[in-house]
Amino acid sequence: MRDPRTVPRRGAPAEPGAQDSYGSLEVSEMYCARCKRAQPVRQHLLLVLPNGNQYEYRCSVCASSVGSKQDDDPTAFAETLGLGG
């Protein structure tokens, strides 16, 4: 049994062998500095990289960049090179 006083380090599973139960989260709203409030966002693909894709989130009202995300799925890179997938 795990000691309740210990806290797992950030980004580590709580228990050995535990899986990330959320998978990948999608953002629906983010704070926009130009609009000065939380606004709906749109996700745009910026780069297809060997280790995953780089996305940019833009405000759906003023189109300002409000954040970014990189996933860990290399299948799009393999498909781009024609390596299968």
C-alpha cells in the first residue's frame, strides 16, 4: 500500500503501471489577451513532426494566437512520407 503522505512527482502516474485515464484533452475556450476574456478557440495544424504534430489555438473572434499544443502521435508524419500508417 502506498504511503498517503507521499505525492507522486508531476507528470508521473500515481501508481506503478497506472495509465493516463484522460488520454488527450481538447480545448474549447481559452483566455484571449486582445479580447480580454475567455473566447472559443479553433485548433490549427502548424507542423507535422517526426515525434508528433504541433497545433496552434486561435481565438475564434479576433484570430489571435492564444496557445499551442504538441501531440505524441507520429502517424501523420509516416503517412506524409508514404511509410504506411
